Amino acid sequence: MKQIAAIPYENGQVFGHYGKTQAFLIATIETGKLVNRAVVPTQGKGHGELAGFLKEHGVTVCLCGGMGEGAYQTLTAQGITVIRGVSGSAEAVLESYAAGQIADDPEAVCTHHHDQGEGHSCSCGKHS
């Protein structure tokens, strides 16, 4: 089964805030193996535009740290599976996902409001 996975990406790591990522690491997974990968800039797209961006790139699964309920609903409505609660090396996350070792963490939901400014905290614990 072929999947195309995307991870919010920065400096080799899973970027903790899906809606503010500047790039995604997008990889094709076939029969449990990564067959190719590329860092794809979001071209300044944010929050509401990202589901369409990922759909345009053929993404079938998005792996991320925390994600707000609105983004989660938007992605799933586009037919994109969401796996929340990942962190660390983006490459290692992809390898673990391809091997069937990662499942969604529904507790990794970001519930803060994005108009709070810098320095606010988020109850998901995945970013600040």
C-alpha cells in the first residue's frame, strides 16, 4: 500500500506547531519502506490553507506534534489521516511510522487561541 506522509519540519526535527510550519518533510512510503522524501516549503501558507496545500501534494497522512481541533477536522475532511503526538527527528518519525510503530495520540490537541501573542502556553504540551 502506498502512502504519502507529511511532517511539519524545521532543521531536521518535527516542528511543534502545525499551523505555523514553514515547510513539510513529505515522503512516499511503499510496503513499509521510505522510497523518497523531500522538504517542501509552504510558500507562506498557514493554518487554514495547509490542508489544501497537503492535498495538492498527494498527502494521505500528516504526522505532527500538537494540532488544534479545527485543523484536525479540516485535514480529516480532506481524507488525510492525522497522527498527533510525534516529536524529535522527522526522519526517525517517518521510519517508525513506515514500520507501523506509531499511532495517533488524541491527547495531543492544541486548545489555545492563536491571537494570544508570543509567550502564551498551550495545554497540549508540544510547543510554547
